[in-house]
Amino acid sequence: MKTGLLIFQAALFNKFLMKAICLAGYSGHGFVVAEIINLLQYKLIGYLDVTEKKNNPYNIPYVGDENEIDGSIFESGDISFALGIGDNFIRRSVYKKLKNKNVSVELLQHPAAMVSSLSLLHEGTVVMAAAVINPFSKIGRGVICNSGCIIEHECVVGDFTHVAPAAVLAGNVNVGENTFIGANAFVRQGIHIGQNVVVGAGSVVTKNLPDNVVVYGNPAKIKKA
């Protein structure tokens, strides 16, 4: 589909009060984000990715490379974008490219998520089904709060972090930017985790963690500095 037609389509949906969204990233994680967009009754009008995908389950047009974004896509202010990229560092890079174009990047919350009105979430974050975010937690930009995760009261989660399915952050946990908390991991109350950290699936974190480490186990131990 030509960009001009995409812009026309966005304007048409906006006229009828349907938010038009273009998805950045269109594979496994992106498919889940696409479903959230549809459940929210927004209109998914296209996708960006490094190449056009043969597997296109939502039957939406390819509109360009996420790393070399065509400025003509942004000619209409009626298009906003959503992040469907699982990798923390790629997600961060694409977000910056989008913001350099001065466009809106959506905050998306699955209808089956439970998010306190007293928590604070920033743009580009996606909250998946059955996730729980409790009062006074602060979630940064471009964070993935994956299916069934629990982020308890007064937690702080840095930009472009991924809290994987069923992971639990007990109260007052602070997680740095670009960190990955693996599926079913548990982080004890009051723990501070640095930036660029990987916490292995099923790990139990009982001590503070510095930047740039990989940990796993019960209790979690540093395996790579």
C-alpha cells in the first residue's frame, strides 16, 4: 500500500473516532501487541519491520523498514505508533527514531490487565493480559509488562525493561533501564536491580544487583559480569 493511501485511511478512521495505529515490529511479540490494539477497538493500519513478512495473520500492509523510517509516513498527524518489539535495545532504538519524527507512541493496556489508577505508566509501554500493577508504582517508557506479571506497590521500573510472564516484583523494588526479568522470577521486596541486567527464568533475587550482570538460580547469583 502506498504511503498516501495509508495517510488517507488514517484520516478516514480518525473522522469516525477510531484511533489509527501503525505497529513497529511484526512477529511473535508484535502479534500479541496487535491483538491488544484490536481488543481496544483501535484500527491497525500497517506495520514497520526490517523486511516484509510472509506471515501476516492480521492482513495489514507493510509500510517500511523500522530502522530506516520513511518520513512521508508522518505527513498525517492522525497516525500514532505502537511498539511490538521484544528486544529491549532494538525497541529503544526504534522508539528514539519515532520520537525524532515527533509522533505519538501509544501506551497500551490489555483489557484483562489490572492497573491501579494510582500508578504511573509512560508512553510506549505495553501491559499484557492478566498483568497486575499496584498503587504508586512507576513504569518507564517502552516497558513490557508481560502476561500475568505482578508489579507490586511503589515499584520503579526503568525505561525499556521487560518484566516477563508471571514474574513478580514485590513492593518497593527498583529496576534499572534495559533490564530483563525472566519468566516466573521473583524479586524480594526493597531490592534494587541495576541497568542492563538479565535475571534468568525462575530465579529468586534476594540481594541488590549491580549494572551489566546476568544472574540466575535460587537464590540468584551473578554468573557473568
